[in-house]
Amino acid sequence: MSAARPRRRRRRRGGCLGFGLVLLVVLLVAADFGARAFAENDAASQIQQQGFPKKPSVTFGGFPFLTQVIAHNFHQIRINASDIPEGPVQISQVSAVLNNVHLSGNFSSGTIGQLSGSVLVTFPALSNALDSALGPAGALVGSAGLTLSQAGPDEVRASINLVVTSGSATWRVTQLSDGKVQINLVGSSGVPASLLQPVSNYTFSLPKLPYGLKINSVSVTPDGVVGSFSGSNVPFSQS
């Protein structure tokens, strides 16, 4: 009987040790997630201070996070923002993926190894802007229905249904050098030319991107008009 008692005491010590290790792991994970949340909020604020019109959502990838902080190198950062006001056209979404982000010793500057992203203006958002630009005729067209769709890699087609007639129109999408997009009417059928005259040549702006990034190309997709941007070894610093 005396030999059995020490074995029970050893099990108690082992149980206490196991509980302590579990508690330590929980605390470390909580600290890791807390540091990640703080860094994500701070990064989002920095992006907005760089001139971006709205505070985005920032997500740091990889686990654990604190080891990346110690190494001053983050594997991947995702940035997203939606419903961004930009003049008459509401930008539907801006998204970007940043890979291999290296920070300086004092965390005040750094370099983005690889970056890619896009700016989306959905067809409903563009349709609303065109309706407004049409003036009094826009209310008539809007109430009856102006439906935009992709007509090609650089063209947008509108199906227009009026009370007395219906028709279609096509605009060609062109990227301008100053961060703007221009759509030019290239053809119409069944719609009075005077009705579309206010939007025969329509220009709208894309949002200013942080860190001096520029839109590389603009294309028409099934979702809408998309501006793409990318970069390598992009430097940045806190404002």
C-alpha cells in the first residue's frame, strides 16, 4: 500500500504541469491574436493617412504573428475596402494582396516584395452614375431600366427600355493617364441620339492609391469595369 501512494502523488504533479503548459499556450495565443489585431488596425489607419478615401480592412496572414514581428517580415497582408465614394461613381471594391513585406528596424518604413490588386466599379454603380449624368432623361431611362453588361474586353453595352421604344448603346472604355477612366459612345440602335448626348463622352475617377501606386490597366469584365495595379519592391513609410 505504501508503494501506491507515491505513484498517485506523481500523477498530481504531472497533471499540474500539464495544466500549466496549456495555460501558457493559451496566453501566448491570446497575445499573438491581440498583437495581430492591433497591427491590423494601425496598418489600416496608416493607409488612410496616405490619402486613401476610406479606412480599409487589413488582415495579416500566417501564424504565429509575433514571430513575424520579431523577424520584421510579414508573409502576406490582404487589404479590402468596399463602397468607396469617388465623385459621381461609387467604387464598389478595392482589394490588394501584399507578399513578403519587410519592415525597418524601427518599424517606420519598409518594402513590399510583391503587390497586386484591383479596383472594381460594378455595372449597377456605373449605371447609376450614367442615369444621373443624363439629367431629366435619366429619370425616364432609370425608371424603365438601363442594364449594362460586358460587350468585350474594353466595351460596355447598355440595354435601354423606354416607354415607347427599346434599344441599345455601346461605350468604349479607355484608361487615362491621371487615374481616370473615360467611356466614349461608339454606337447605338433604337435610341434617339439626343437622349445619349450627355453621356457620349463620360469620365470618372478611380480612388487615389497609397504609396504612389498607379493603375496599370483597365478592362471590362462580367462584373464591371476593373482597374488593375501591381508592383515589386515597393517602398513605403509612415506619414
